[in-house]
Amino acid sequence: MNAPFPLGQSAASDHETAIATFAWRGLCLDIFAAVEVDVGQTLAVLADAGVALDKEASHPGALARLRSLGKVLSAQTFGGHERRAARLVEQWTALCDERTALAHGLFRKDAGGVRIEQICYREGCREQMPARYYSRLDMLALLHRLDVGARELHGQLGQIRAACRRPGR
């Protein structure tokens, strides 16, 4: 993980900005980690209930496991909760692009916020991705979207797990 900013000689406000950015990044990544745990637990309960899972369900990549869960939710019924859960999984999948930048990007101070530069490796080629800019308000808005999305997904996946554990499933 890269430091958001070098913490060498800097003004107190720069130091405070760096600490706030460290905290923001950590909070966002913690939310992503909590969803990864929820997805893993849900896939384990589905497997225990005899639901056929594809090989992506045991893939080390969180996005692959999320795709696997989405396929199951699209193909099976779980007490009527599957449609909303599938929609939330799809929305969360779109947010996973933010996770990659947060986890692997290089953070730079920018006027009133932060710029994240990221290099991506696709099919053996190194590609510089367009920089992402986050004002302080953008940072709070992303944290809010992640928090709300994770809570909603947690609730729906809990309903899916409960439906799998009901007798007669």
C-alpha cells in the first residue's frame, strides 16, 4: 500500500490532510473487506445447502467471487430476496473499480483534495490509467456510498443465507 503523501517536511495542514486521507482510504478498504467476508460466508452457506457453484466461487479474487454469487442469485430463488440481492451485487461490482484505485493507486496531494494515479496491467501490457480526483466532499460522498451499499448488501445476503438454512430448501 502506498502512502497517500510523503510525510517529510511539511506544514501542519499538509500533515493533517495526509492523516485524514490515510483514515479515509483505510475506512473505504475496511468496508470493501467486510463485504468480501459477507460474500464468502454467503457462498459457503450456498455450498452447504447443495447449491451448485461455479469455480469462480472459490477464486482468490473478490470480484470473481462476487460474479459467481451474482450468477447464483440470477438463476435460483431464495424466498423472493434474490432479485434485490442480485441488483445490489451488481451495484457493488461497479464500486469495486474504486477499491482497486484505493488499494493500489499512488496518492498525490491536489488542491483541495487528492489525486490517485494508477497503473494497470492488462493482458501483459502496462497501462497508465487516467488519474482520479477526489475533493474532500467527493471523499465523503464515496465513503457514504460504500457504507450504505455495504449495509444494504449485508442485509440482503443475510436474508439469502437465512433462506438457505430453512428446512425444505
